[in-house]
Amino acid sequence: MIIAISKPMYLNNQTLICNTNSNTHLLSNKKRMLPVIAVLLFLLHSLQARSQQINNVANDIDTTDKKDLIDVYQKFFKVKPTKMAKRGKKKVYFSLLPTSSSVPGGGRALITSTRAGFYLGERRNTFLSSVSFSPYLNFKGRYSIAFRSDIYTSKNRYNIQGDTRFSRYPEYVYGTSTNRRGERLLITYNYIRLYQTVLKRLKPYFLAGIGYNLDYHMGINSVNDTIGFAKFTGYEHGTGVDQNTVSSGITFNLLYDSRNNSINPLPGGYVNLIYRLNPSFLGNRRSSWKSIYLDTRKYIDLKGRKRHVLALWNYIWTALDNDVPYLDLPGIGYEPYQRSGRGIEMNRYRGKSLVYFEGEYRSDITANGLLGFVVFANVNTVTGPANGRFSAPHPAAGAGLRIKFNKRANTNIAVDFGVSKGRSAVTLNLGEVF
């Protein structure tokens, strides 16, 4: 979960692009996916060659001389530390981050993020599983209950992913027509998300599976609006007055993952390809659309006395049809894990296709790993109006502090400050952003 505390300043020369009715753009989207698939196959082959060596190193990390907030607490209050579990024993490692944050639409929220990491098999051949529970409440009708899970069974035979949430909140959207670029409109709605995916191991670190995705937006309305949601955005699907939208789809998934620990990835690689199909027989009454999401990440260990890691992230997300509900279009900060675009407001850029790049340098400040820092930069671009052209790049950059909460699960408290054109924001998170 990412918690954002921001002070936005909106400029008239910024633009949000989301609408297109061009059949030519639909065909070009499909053609663009051919090189994407080729890149995927190349990455799978190259990452497979090094994965065994990387994973063995990750499993043998020694935490004897490392420190975390639990050690600090035990020393300060003179609490006798618990005995370290023997390798291969099952154990649950908890992390908790309570905080208060400003929210879109005004006001503040009480937020608690709880994460648990555990092994369902021997550590030498089983990745760390994790579950997180992140409720928040602002005492003025805005609230959310979110539960996420990423489970690896013994010997990584199966990977079970889940994302369930119910939210009620306001959100800003941005105009796309020439005379409304940079302007924002506040909308309200209730949202139910139910994502469940089961993948089976085919080869070491390579899995394939099927899933079900439900996005249900209820009672979509604008606040103090004299123009109309549809006219303001220039998009007609899912922007009616007091409208409900349902996107109920089957996903086909290919996954390569040699990171060992998804909470704080160690040197390795990650490739995730999701093809989503929303047929009419699953409840998509007004539209039946398809999308492709390709997520690639690489973690490079730079040798040295302290930890030095270069983390690279890229995703390409595109809708293959012209009738996707507005709130289900690709948008910054709305990819499956909702962590992209540090320094940029969620939903600031939304379009039919979105390309995103981010790089981050991670290192320790103290030799015992208690304190660390990161420096990051990201950039995104979205498709234009009916011509389907990509907009000018939208960059952001920043730096952050890392505080080790639990060394056994390698969980950090991440405090990041990001800036972009017209905006700055502080984000808090349990675990690394990617």
C-alpha cells in the first residue's frame, strides 16, 4: 500500500488524454504487441540462465549482524530477544505502519497498513509469501478496506495472487479538450475490486495460469459540476450521470519471477504478461473489451561493502477496444499493484495506452542495514485523442529514506519525496515500491 501526502499545483499546460474512436489505432495497438511478445520471450530466456545462481544467494543471506526496529525496541526496553528460527522452519513475520494522511477531495484519513511474510516450505526452495491488510477512514464518509495476497506453495509449485477491496472515495479527473487541459473535476463513487489468479509452475521460476478480475464502480457522480462528466473528459463510456460500470473478465497469465522476496526484491528478475478478456456472458452488458498488460523488472546487484542495488521497472498497458469504461482505462498509479508514478497524482494521466519507465538506486546508510536511502526517477506517456499518438513524456524524480522494520522478512518502512511539474508529494509504504 502507498499512502500519499501531497500539495498539488495544477498548470493549464498539462493535459490528460483518454478518448479515441479510431479503428486504425485499434489495429496499430495489435501490431505494436508483436515486438512486445518478442521482448518477453527474450527476457524469459536471458533471465532463466541466471536465476538458479541468484536464488541460491538470496536464500543464504545472514541477518546476524543486521539491525531492525525490533532490535532497537528490544534494546531500549531491555526485552529479551526471541531465538532465531532454524532454517527451513515456518514462521510469520509481521510489520505494522499506522499513519495519518491527506486524501483526494479534502480532509485527512487514519490509515493502518499491516503486512505478514511467511514461508510455506523450506526457505532453500520456496519463495517468501506475503499478505497485507490496509484499511483507512477519514471520518467523513471516505473509507477503504483492502486485502492483498501473494502466496507461494512449497517448492513454488503454485502461486496464488489475490486483491480484494471495497472503497468509497472522491477522485479528481482531468479534461482532455483543448479548452479544458489541466482543469480538474471531482467525482465520487463506490468501488469493488475482486482479482484472483492461480498460476502453476511449468519450469523453475516460470509459471502460467488463469484468473478472474472484477471492477465494479457504482454511483459515479461529479461534484459541483455544471458541465457534465462526459463532456468534461471528452469520453462517453462510463461517464453518465449516476452510472454503474461493470468490467468482469478472465485473465490469462504468464509469470517469470526469480526475486525470492517480493516485499524487498533481491537481485533477480520479474516478467508478468496479463491478457484480459471481458466477455458479455460474464456480466459486461454495455461493453466487451480486451487489454494487455506487460510488466518487466530487473534488479542488479552492484558489488560493494554495503548494499548497492539498481532496480529497473517498465510496464506497457493498452486497451484493445474503444468502449472501455473510463475508470478502467490505463491510468498512472492504477496498474495492478497501484504503485507507479511517485511524484505524480494518481489518475493525472489516463489514456487508451500507457507506457511507463522507472529506475531506482538503493543503498544502505548504516553497515547494519537499519537505515538506507534510494534515489529514483520515472517517466510516462499516454495515447492522444482520436489520432492515437502518444503525448509528450511526463517525468518525475525524488529520493527516499529506508528504515528496516523486520530484517527476517527484509521489510522496510519507505518514506519517499517525489516531484513533478506542478506537484510534489511524500509517500509512505511498507516494503519497496517495486
